[in-house]
Amino acid sequence: MTYLMIDGKGDPRTSVEYQHAIEALYSVSYTLKFTSKKELAKDYTVAPLEGLWWSDDMGNFAAMNTGEWRWTMMIMLPEWIPSKMLKEAVATVALKKPTLDLSGIRREALTEGLCVRTMCVGPYDDEGPTITELHTRYLPDNKLVANGKHHEIYLSDPRKSAPEKLKTILRQPVKRVK
């Protein structure tokens, strides 16, 4: 799949960098959607926000040391969007929102291969036990090991859904061990 991506580090609940990254992704994504509809006669729904999460020390996840988390936030991009249109969309957003840092936005393909996934319903802070269970029980019991960054797909908008009703797909790329 091809995505618009932007990288950063820090607590997603308090990081200004994180909030600006999300704003940048949505601003460029919606600009592309409307441009595609107008110029290419191809309309589409902007896909949900997704995130890749990791840390230099993966113990930071279990310990909830959120300030040490690294992330790549992303929104899927239709294949038919030409590079020139993306460049123009970024320029348009830069004119409308001159204080928004768009320098880190890029187009990149993501290939994960074999993955396990589960749905988590509830607040983001409640994902920890599910992720721990996945890594300490499910993967070893099924002769699998993690093989890539933790991946989340946010099906709910936290601005419009109660925390206990948030739906998040948790994905973990894996490989088989003998």
C-alpha cells in the first residue's frame, strides 16, 4: 500500500509535534481528495489514520515511557495520485497554513507481509495488556516472532467517540520460527 507518511518522537497525548503531524497529514490528504475529484474525475474516501510505533528500547512500551516512543503516522494514498499533484497539494496547504511544518511529509510504500492482528475497543491507554498478551503468549505459542513495527489503524475519531467506544486495529508483522 502507498501512504502519505510523517515521522516523529514523543508522547502522542502531549506532543505538539504529533498534533502538527496529524494536522499536516489530514490537510494534504483532503486537498488531494478534492483535487483528484476536480482534475482527474476520481473521488475517494480519505482512509483512516494509521501509525507505526517503536522505541530504541522496546521496554519503553511496557513501562509506558511515552516520551521515548517513535512513530510514523500515515494515511493511505490512492495509487493514481501523481507525484506532481502531491507536490502541488503540499504547496497549497503551505500557503493556507504557513506555520504548519510540511517538510517531513513523504509518499512511501509499506509492505508488511505476514501479520497478526486484533481489534481493541476502548481507550488507547488500555491497549497495553492486549499488546503484552500478543507478544508474550500468542506469538510464542504459535511459533511466531515480531518482524517489524507495531501498526495501529484508528477506525474511530477520538474527537467524536467516547474513549470506551474507540476501535483500533492492532497489527504486528511476524515471521515463523522453527
